[in-house]
Amino acid sequence: MNKVYICFPQGKHKALTMSYDDGKEEDRRLVKIFNQHGIKGTFHINSGIRDQVRIPFEEYAGLYEGHEIACHTLTHPTIERCPLEKVVYEVLEDRKRLEKLTGMPVRGLSYPNGSYNEEIKRLLPALGIRYSRIVGDTHDFKLPTDYYEWKATCHHNNNLLEDGKRFVELNKKQYLYLMYVWGHSYEFSRDDNWEVMEQFCRLVGGRDDIWYTTNIGFVDYMERAKGLQFGADNTFVYNPYAASVFLSVNDRIVEAKGGELTRFE
Ligand SMILES: [Zn+2]
């Protein structure tokens, strides 16, 4: 019987993703740091708040290229206190405006002020939202079990370098690991601690054993992995999607290409 495990792209077993809210001007400096180290981020935007400190829409396509633009609701209300109809409007209208800018489906969310409840969670799939980040830190690298209550490994002000060091040193391949960092780019200016992020990116960036991805990139990949169609005797797999999924078969990396049947020899 073949021993088949799901892997991240190229057979990796560690993934890193970053999640930053509010779309303020410090995103420019943050994106630059990410780009220097091949790190991918998700930027959660309130498309209904336009003021001096927010990145103008005209800059989005260039600035956030290669990263994810996601929702943070239209006007940043504490949605737990809002009527559900208002929550629907806040999410859908944000999606519509962001999709006009990106020309792509926008399917991610982070809860403004970390506010949510069970009713709101149940609503989100019907609004086209595939995941939503909450506030708080796990300080571990486990994969999320509920994408609508996705808790990060750490905020960048909360043991980032220590957690990053532990992440880089992980080498056991029995498990898949995800490090997920969150925050707001304006906090680096406020706290005068850009060097924390610069050091972190130098530490974790540009490594062969880490998959750098956006929040939705992670969700989509894991969704594809779950949708693979394996033969009952475990000697082949059909990938019904367009993009590849990587497997470890008897400790050998196998690429299950999109739209193809792959036999394990
Ligand atoms: Zn916010």
C-alpha cells in the first residue's frame, strides 16, 4: 500500500503567510520589505474609508501586485453590534469595490476590531467569503480547523522573532506547519520598530523549505488538496482542478497536475 501524504507546493511542509489590515500608507514600506524577501501578504482593506493616511485606489494594482487584496468591511464597524442586514451590506459592498479595483474575485476577510459571532460566521459563505481572521495569537504552527475563525500564530509585537526562529528550525516532516503573522503596518511607525519586521523577513525569507503564500492562496491550495480523487487501491490520483497539488508518495515528491491522472510508480 502506498504511503500518501499531502504536501505544500514543490513538496514543502512549511508555509508562511502575513495578514495586514486597514490599508494605510505604511503598507508601502511593508510591501517593499516583503518583496525583498519573496514573502507574500494579504492586505485587508476598508474600501469605504478614504482619507489622507490610506493608500489611494490608483496605487493598488502596482503596490499590491503578487499579494492578496481582501475585505475588512466597508467602514470598519464592530459588526457583532450591527443588524445582520448591515453586516451583509458592509461585506458585499466592500467586495464589490475591491473587485472593481482588482478585476478578480475577492474572497478573504478579517473581522474589524476582531468582532464576530456565530451568526456572522454562518452568513459569510453566502457572501462569497472563504475565510476570516480573528484577533489573538496561538504561538503554534498548526493548520486552521475553522477558516471563519482563523487565529494567527502571532501579532508582530508578540514574540515574532522567537516564533520565527522556532518555525525556521522545524524540520520534522510528519506534519504540515503554517506560520501566520498579523498586524497593522502603521503600528511600525507608531512603535518605531520597523526593524522587528526587517529582521523577521531576513530570518524567514528566501528559504527553499518554506512556501510563501497569501491567506487565500493557502485556503485554495488546501481546498484543492481535499478535492483530489484518489483511486481506491491508492495507486493513482485524479486532480480535477486547474493547478497542481503536491504529494509525498512513499517519501518521494509527486506532482498531481491539474486536469490529469497521475499514477504512483
Ligand atoms: Zn482594522
